[in-house]
Amino acid sequence: MRKAPTLSEMLKAALAVPIPFNMIIVCTMFLASGAAVVGVAMQVRKIATHRMDLDIKRRMVEEGMTAEEIERVLRASRESGGAEEL
């Protein structure tokens, strides 16, 4: 079974293509890599925001707040721009 090419092997193969076409291939590879990094960063941010939201709710429950009070606090903070909906 043939193993997958490494990134450096793919880059060498792209640079071996004739001059105007190799830059198109290289730029496409970098754009795709950048899009993947941005996608992962967005998902990590969503997870972190969700975990912070859960932590705030847990602390309010531990302090003895009722569900209605928690809902009122969260709604007020969203309306004032204090929290972001996922």
C-alpha cells in the first residue's frame, strides 16, 4: 500500500510544474491551508464561548438563583451586548 505524500513532497511536485501554473497550485494550497486553520480557530472559539456560558450558568445555580432569575440575567446581558449567541 502506498503511503500519502508529505507536505514537502507535495510542494516539490507543485514547484516542478511549468512556471505560470506552479504559482497557481502553490497559492491554492496556501489558501486551502489558511481556510482550514480559520475553520479550526472558529470552532475552538465556539467551544470556549459555550464552556464559559455553561460555567456562568453553573455558578448562578450554585449561588441559589432560580431558572427565571438566570434567564432574566442572561437575556439582559445579551440585549446589552454582554454575551454573544452561538
